Amino acid sequence: MVRSDGRGRRKLFERDSELAVVDAVLNEVTGIPRDGGEPPDRPHGALLAVAATAGLGKTSLLAEVRRKAAAKGCTVLYARGGDQEQGVAFHVARQLLQPRLAGASAADLRATLGSWYAIVGPALGLCAPTEGAPPDPQGLRDGLDWVLTHLAVQQAPMVLVLDDAHWADPESLSWLAAFAPRAEELPLLLVVAYRPEELPDHAEALRGLPGRSGRRALGLEPLSATAIAGLVRDSLGGHADDAFCRECWAVTAGNPFEAVELTAKVRDRGLVPTENGAHLLRDLAAAAKGSGLVARIERLGASTVRFAWACAVLGTEIVPELAANVAGLGPEEAADATDRLRTARVLKGVESLEFVHPLIATAVYRAIPGGIRVALHGQAAWTVLDAGLGPCAAARHLLETHPESDPWVVRQLRAAAAETVRAGAPDAARRYLARALREPPAFDDRAAVLYELGSASLLTEPATTVNHLRAALEEPITDPALRHGIVYRLSQVLAHTDRLAEASETLAREIRVTDDPRVRLRMQAEQFMWDAFRSDEPDSPARSRRLAKLADRLTGRDLTERYLIGLRTWDATLRGEPADTVIQHAERALAGGLCWAADEDRGFEVPVLVAMAFVYADRPGRTEELFVEGIADFERAGWRGAHLSFAYTLLGYIRYRRGRLAEAEDFVRAGLGLARRVGPGTPAHWYAVGTLVEVLLARGRAPEAKEVAEEHAFGPPFPAAVVFPDAQTVYGELLLALGRTEAAAEELAAAGRRLDPRGMRNPAWCPWQLHLARAEASAAPERARALAEDAVERARHYGAPSAVGQALRTAAEVSSGTERAKLLEESVAHLERSPAGYELACSLVALGAELRRKGHAKEAAEHLYRGLDTAVGCGADGLAQNARDELAAAGLRPRPLHGAVTDTLTARERAAARCAAHGLCPSEVARDLHVDEPTVVRLLSSAYRKLGTDAKGLAAALGE
């Protein structure tokens, strides 16, 4: 495969075109200009794949890539997949990244990795897993992305080389496949070599990688007869004649590896490379591979054969002492065996051994008799444990052993699974636990193993988790805590797969047989939570009464009680109890703290519901504070799947409620991007799409909202779980915006029939009545007015100014005569006391338009100017255009807009807000500030929007 160029450096045979590609991509990553032209603005990365069958020289080509990269000053990361290490989670990732990080002290490593330390450290073998909930796989991949990006930037230019990628572990390979497209944005060259015919299912993503960079995978061809002749003469001398060289080519079919091995055998035998000896080449070639190789090793002696078998079982990076222990050889006997195998070109290395070629390792491993191979794996498990390498190192060997009802095997596999889950590789843990189940475990341990197996499948195969957990409950369980844990986890996974009724029934059955009052209370809290999300709950009002009776007498002394109070908070929000009551319950729930991510046995739902209760009560600023803390908890824990998707989506929804539509769109799109990774049809996906549609409608982009809905199949049938914004209501709003009034009315009426019987009567949470009134305004005006009036009454009972103002505006839209202007004026007055900027803009423009039509141009102008200014500040482009059209119809030109909207209060706004926080009414504030009362109203309205609160929360928002 290689030859000397006369300067001590070896060059590849017949790989000039491939090397030209290598040079080109290395020039790209190092910033060297092409064809003597101008250098690029900045170096950029590339992808390069090499796909070829075994022995055609992938490893030699990659070695040349590494040499060339090092010569150009590149940082080189190298890893190689191993046939025996395919099931070892993050084996390849550790090879790549650990050498660059392992030399640092713990303090330096923490400083380097920052918040990613506890997430990626265990996966890379840099630190022990921490207590608490394990990171989800996506969060861990994001952490590995950060580490590799950081290294690529800090140690640029960088070349990452992965050989034998078809044998890479699934965790590392899925990470690299997802990261690969980003290589072109970094000073990073990613080079991957694999055997295309041996790619496992989890490695299929490799086939598409080169296409992303506009380049096909490099395919290596067998060498020609001329190249083989050059290789033979380079190895055996120039006196090798043509007939001998041609026979070498014929017996090896141009395979470089086989040709190199053949010439080595010729040299060892002292065969003269002439036509007279050519007839011996086929026998020599057969001895260099497959059964011939095995027969040759067997001639080296029994101890040597056993040592070779032990090395094949251990895989790559073989420690000689471990191999000796596995083979049952003494130090001297093992050393002799090592020397013989080196001489026979089977092994290479000194302190760490490896096979000369993977083909040799495969042949040796497959030649081990089945019973002996199983025994050697069992011995290897004991050996690596005795060497202090831990249960994970032993587990891959235990997977290859036969079940024998050995408790020690079960213990090691469970320990390995626990460690692997903590490191963020639940799929590997599932393999260990499934093997432990086949051992089988002791009768008393079976339920625990099933529980652990189900928990390991939670994020990737929830349906499988349900089966395992239900099987665990059928086993005899002596530990009550274990049984309770199984019930909690089963109810969670049922709820998260939209089987809320089953989740509730599971808890109900266990509540009836639970003697411990605190455990029963915890289960009641879980049941109340899942029932709150059920759209098919048979008697929601009765559940609300039971919850209120229970929660109102609790003090919040522990987390369970605070969760129940939190659920009471949310129930009060849905039912439309006075906002002051909702806030009171919310603060009670928060008094002792609610964990977002610290406890893996509790979901994040209740902290989210408590936080969202503040939004509907016109305290979105408080909600954002809680969400910032929650998102930080998620990111610290490495939860970057559904959890972070919910957080970003709902943060966007909060911004929407505050009237910051551009920011809302950015957050929701980020949430939708994360939800796509979770999967379509999940609650995270429904939340994200529904919120994005609502934001786009508010921005006046109905056609784009329609495209989003169609792209993500947002429409009937709607999920069984209650989501917010309510999906069916948002869909009805979309139909209304598209002019499909009758269809909109049908969907909105159906939403009302679904929500009203459940006691969900708060228009601040779900304004289905308001949209339905607008949809029926032409066809059934009386019914439309009745709907709007009922919504106003409900909003007044709830008491949040934004809800009252929005309901009054809808009532005005479906009314006629002088009543319209009065309702709109009242709507503006309420919304000026709320943080809802978009709703205020809508009411201002509506009032201005109404006054213009009544001939009151002067009053109309002021409201339209304010409405236009507010709409532009909100990012409500469609509403802003409506305001401009109204101004033009009134013969007025839009005046220059104010500067960019910020959260910073002006001096006058702060002064007015402080006066109001101390209890002064607007007229008293006006007197103190020497301005008129309308000016004070506008100053306070701006302060409410910037601080994210209504008047009652003003003091807390100001920190006074």
C-alpha cells in the first residue's frame, strides 16, 4: 500500500486523487488560498468520508491525513471503532476528547467545562456521575457539541479522524452524525472511514454526511498489477520478477493489506521472488487470512493461542497484564506469547497491545470455540473488575456470557446500568438490564430490575417502559418504597404518552391500598395533576372541590403539600376564581420552594403551572423570573429535550401576553426546534405549534400561520391532554383569520362544549367565547352579544385588567350604536392598568377607528397615534398597518415613532410608578409630579408593560 519516497517518508500507492482531495480540504481548514488566489476571509471546515471494504487501505489513508494535518500545524483528534467495544457507550467520544481534557486538574476542568462539567464529565470518564436526575441524551449531545466546538475554536485548525466508524458505539456515532454538518462552520475537518457493507442500522446517518458538503464519499479501489509490483519490489527488492509480482496481484486481488501480509510471509520464508517460487504464493496468501491465519497461530503453541484469544476478547488498547490474567498465563509465559505474536505480525505495541489489522482481530475472535469464548468473557469481566476498571468495563463481557442465575452477574450489570444512565446513555443501560433479567435475578430482585429497565427506557421507548413497569407491579414486592416508585414512574410515562386516564386510574388503585398517609397524599397530588390535564375527565368540578378542600387546609410544610397548593393555584386559574385568590395560593406554593429539575421522581409540571398562573393574573414579570430559574435548572441538569422545549415555548407565550411579539416568535421557534427533536404529536410539539400560530396571527401574518399549521398537522383530532394555549381554540382563531367563519364557529363552539362543563371558565386562560362571538357576529348577532357579555362577566369576576379589557373590546365589536365607543373606552382604561401591550394597542386602534367613523377626528387621532406607536413597539405589523390606514382615512399622517422599546423605565415613569406603588391614585400622582392625569395614566401604563405587572404587583416589581 505504501512505498518510500527516498527521504524516509512513505507514500501511498495509487491514491493520488484521494490525496489531492485531502490536500484541498486541509487547505480549506487551514485557510490556504486555492491556486495562488486570495486567502479566504476565514478558514472553514469540511466533511470527508472514506467508504471501502476491508483491507483496501482506509487506515493507511487516514494515517496520511493525520500526518499531513500535523505537518500543517493542525490539532488532530483520533479515534477508532472496535468490534468488541461497539456496546460500550461513548467509547469513541472518550478516545476523541478525553486526551485533550484528562490532563487538567479538577478545578481547571470545572473552569473549562463550566456548567457542562457534571453533564459531559461522566460520559467522557472525567468525573463520577452526580446525584439527582440524569441528563437526557439530547442534553448530553448538546454538551458534547459544546466541548468539541470549544476545542475546535481554541485549538484551531483541528482535524477529527474516526476510523472503522462502522464499529463505533451508537451513542458516539449518533452524536457525531448530528454534529457533522456544523463542521463546515468551524475551523474543523471531520474525516470518517467505514466499511459500507458493515454499517449497522444506527450508523446509517454516515452515508449522507458527505452529501451535505456537496461531495461523495471517497471509494478506494483495489490496486492495479503495476502498483502491487511496486509494493512487492519495495518490500522484497528490485530483483522480484514480473511473473512473481503478477502472481502476487492475482492471489490478493489487488487488496493492499493482503499484499503487504503476503510479502511479509515471503520474506519470513526466505522465498526467492522469481517465477520459480510463484506457485507457493497461494498457500502463503491463505496463511495470512481466515482459517490459514488461525492455523498459523495454532502452530505457535497452546499458550500463544490462548493469549491471542484473550487479546481478541479484550478488543483494542489491550493491557498485557490483563490479557495474561484472562488467558491464565504467568508473566514470563505471556511475554513469550507476546513476542511470538509480534514476530508473526499478529500483534503490535509494547505497553499497550493491538492487532496489526482489524481483519486479524476478527479472524482470531471468530476462531475461538463458542464455549471457550464465553468462558474467556466471564474471566475478562472478573479481571477488569479486579483491576479497578469498574462495572461498565465488565458489563460488555457479561453480555457475552450464558445465564446461570448468578447474583454476582446481576449485581454488576445493575451497577453498570446505573452508572451508564447517570452518564446519559440509557440505551446502553437497557442492554445491561435486559441481560440481567435473563440471568435471571433473585426472586426478590426481579421487580427492582424491571423498574430500572423501565426507567432506562423512559426517554426513548415509553411504550416499552409501560410494559416493564406493569410487569414489575405484578411481581411480589417487599419494599414499599420500591412499589411507590414504580407507581409514580408508571403514572408519569402514561401521562406523557397522552394516556392520562390510565395514569389517573393507576394512582387511584394504589391510593386505595396505601396505608402511609404521607405516601397517600403524594399519590393524591399526582392524581390531581394528571386529572387536571385530562380533557375527558368525567367530573372535573367534583375534583376541583376535593382539591380545594384538601389544599386550603395544608400549610406547605413539605414538597408534596406545596405541590398540592400549586395544583390548587392552577385549578383556581382555570375556574376563574378572583386573581387575588390565585396569587395568594401561588405565593403559598412558592414559599418553601418548588423544584424544576432536582428530583427525577417529580415532574416539572406543577412549578410550570404555578408560574403560568401569574401570567393570567397580569404578573408576567414574576412568571419570567420563575422561568429563568427553571430554565437554568433544566440546563444544569442537561435536560434539553421536551423540558427545555416547554420552557422556551412558554417563555415565548409569556412574551406574547406582554405584547413583545418579535421576541415571542424567536422564543417559540427555539422551542419548536427542540420539540421537533422530541417528536411530532407530543405535548411539547402541540404547545410550540399552537403558540407560534397565535403569535403569527397577532403579528398580522395569517398566511404564514396557515403554512405552519399545515406543515405540522396542527388541527383535528386534538390531543387528549389539556394544553395552553388551547389547541382547538387557536385553530378556530386561525380559521377565523383566514375568513372561514362557519368552520371557525364550529371549532370554537366545540371548544366551549368541552371546557365549560369542566368548569374551565376563565377567558384570560382560554378566550374561546370572544373568538366565537366574533365568528357569529354576522350570522347570529344576538348570540354573539350574549357570548361576549358572558365573557365580560367572567373576566370581571376573575379581575385581571387585561382579561376585562380584551372581553370589553370583543363586546364592542359585536355591539352597535353609541355602546361601542363606551365599551372601547372602558377597554382601554382597563388595559392601561395591565402589562398587555398588544391588547392595549388593539383597543386603542379600535377606539380610534370608532371615533373616526363617528366624526370625532381629534379624539380619534390621539388614540390612533398611541395605538400605532404601541403596535409598532409590539411588533404587531398588521395592526400597525390598520392604524396607518385609519389615520390616512382621517386625513392624518403618521407622526414619527418613539425610539426602540426597552425594559428600562424613564425617570418620569419610575417616579409615577413609585407614587402609585405607595397607594396614590392617578390624580394624586398628577399633583405630585405637576402633570395632568392623562399623562400619569400613560406613564403608568408604560411602566406596567415594562415591568410586567398590574397595579397590585407594582411595589414588588419595583423592589419596594
